[in-house]
Amino acid sequence: MTPSKRLRLPHLQMWQKILLAMLLGIAVGHFFGATAKLLQPLGDVFMSLIRMCVVPVVFVSLVCGLTSLTDLAAMRRIAWKSMAIYMLSMMVMAALAIATASYFQVGDGFGLTAAKADIGAPVSLKDQLLSAVPSNPFKSFAEGALLPTIVFAALFGVAINLTGERGAAVRGFFDSMSAVVFQLVNMALKFAPAGVFGLMAYVTADRGFAVIGRLSALAAVNYAVMIFFMLGLCTVSLLLFRLNPLPFLRKAIPVQLFAYSSSSTAATLPMNLENTQERLGVDPQVARFVLPLGSTINMAGMPVYLGTAAVFASNAYGIGLSLMQMVTLVLTSTLASMATGGVPGTALVLMSLVLSSVGLPLKVIALIAAVDRLLDMCSTSANVTGNAAAAVLVAKSEGVLDEECYNRV
């Protein structure tokens, strides 16, 4: 057989490799059971590589985004627009999730009982605000605390701008650093298919499909509301800004798949940044500000998770919720979601704050933990979709969206 006639394997794009790895991981985890748990180190190594890049990407991207916005008025507009979109979307999702879960009576019939309902003490607003201001930024870097890192990066970027010409060398340094950091990210992402394969094999072997049985209503409502957000709400938002939603929905798929498999909004940030700038045509100045900010405070899927979990707990224990308590749930779910930091596993921690705010027992968290990973995966996909949509909308409103690139197939 001549070289020209040799069978050539099709060239797969990264998202196709990740999807294939995810499906293979599920199959291996299902059929090989406990043996598949031996593949967990592949996922652990991959997540370590991604976490290694998260803080540098967030810090450098936000500083570069701010230093590129020499027009302080434009910077203020972009910041307010981003915050408005993030807060509105999270509150709408929380309200929709609570209403849907209440309508379908999620958790009803479990018949759980509690003594005097173990209520945890909620974190005070004062403590939450103080934790956002880093007393030692290098400690925040070392601990991977993203909210203090973002605050420091924002102040640092504004300081460079205010310094004027004397800060030009520092500005140039961060521009060069940005190229280096993203090259590092590209190196780490080469391991993505193997890492996703190991993660999905372990999760399927550890949890299986049967675990959804008793908690199927909770999982179904979560997935339905989050999918509605990604397909419905994002579509409506784009149409309101006179944008065709189909290119966005199609180009978001690779990022959504990566987010679904990694369960980390922060880990997906590098891929989301590249996709938003290169494929959706968002100006880098906007993308580098909106997305790092969103990776910490915009968790569109998290209020859905927390809101439905609270309704599940109330029905499981037979504790009715008043209208005022539901309003409290919307607010606490939204505010708690802003403190997640974009890393997997934080929902169960924040759930105690949300449940405590309306006097619900905390022991139900152990029950919900059985499907935490499955809910967290879809929640992360919703998070990154909301971040990308916000970047597109802000860029469009500022007149810096490359619509030819956005609409290009």
C-alpha cells in the first residue's frame, strides 16, 4: 500500500477529543466498576495542572484587561454592565429554580425527621467583605483564593493606569507575561483528554447511575433549569442585542463540555477566554476583564443548585417555606454563589449558609452529596456559558464586538 493510500485517522478538534474521552470514561467506569477507580490519578494530575494555571491566568488577564482600558470612563461602564448582567442572571435563575422545584414538590415523600434542626451559624456579611480584601496578596496566591486575588489585580491594574508613562514598563511586562501564561495553559490542555477520561471513569465507578434513583427529581429540575438558561435565556439575551444566537450556542459547546467534565469554572477560564476572543470576536480588552471577574462572582448555575437543594430539604423534612423565606433564599443563593471561587466541591459548603438562612436542617446535605458531582458538572457548564454571554453582550454594547468573526462558521 502506497503512503498516499494509507488509512488516515480523522483529525479531531480538542472538544471532540474531550467528548470522546468523556464517553469512554463513562463506559469504562460503568463496565469495569471498582477497577476503573485506578484511573483517578489521571484526573488528579490534570486538575493539578489546571489549578496550577488558574491564579496566574486570573491575575495576569485582569491586570492586562485593566491596563488596556486607558479610558477610565469605559472601564467603569464595562464594570457596571458586567456586574448588572451577572447579578440579574443569578437572581433570575435562583427564582426560577425555587419556583420550579416548589411546583414539582422536589423531595416530597422522603419523610425525614429532625430533632431541633441542626442549624449552622451563617457567615456574617462583615466576614465575607473582609475576606475579599487581601491583607497579604501572596498568601491569597498561594492558597488559590480567587476573590482576594481579583480585588488585588483590579487595584494593581488601576494603579498602573494612574501611574501613566512611568508605568509603561510594567504594562509591557504584563503583556509579555500574558503570552507566556497562555502558552503554559496550552501545554496543560494537551493532557485534557486523558484527564477527562480518568475523571469520568472514576466518577461513574464511584457513583454509578443508580444513585440518581431516589434523587432523580432534584437532578432533573437542576438539569432542566440550567439547560433552559443555556439555551433559552442566553438566546433571548442575544436576540435583544440583535445578535444571532446560533453561532454563540454552537461555539460554546467545546467550553461547555470541558466545564462539564472538570466541574471547575476557574479551570475552564483559559479555554473560555480563548474561545470568546478568537471565535466569538469579543475584544480582548473586554474579555480579559469580564471573564476573570465572572469566573469568581458569576455562577449562574450555582443559585439553581442551592435553591433547589433548599426546596428539597424543606419538602423532605415537611417544613413549609413562606413567600418571605423564598425571597430570602433567592438573595442568599445569589450572594453565596458569588463566593464560590469557581472550584469544584464548594456547593456543599455554601449549602449550609443557604439552609441556615431559612432555618432548615443541615443533615440533608449528606443526602444531597450523593449527586453533588452530577449537579456540579451541569452547574459549571451554565456558569461558563453565562460568562461568555456576558462578555459578548458587553462587547456588543461597547461597539467592540467583531460580528464578522462572531457569525463566522
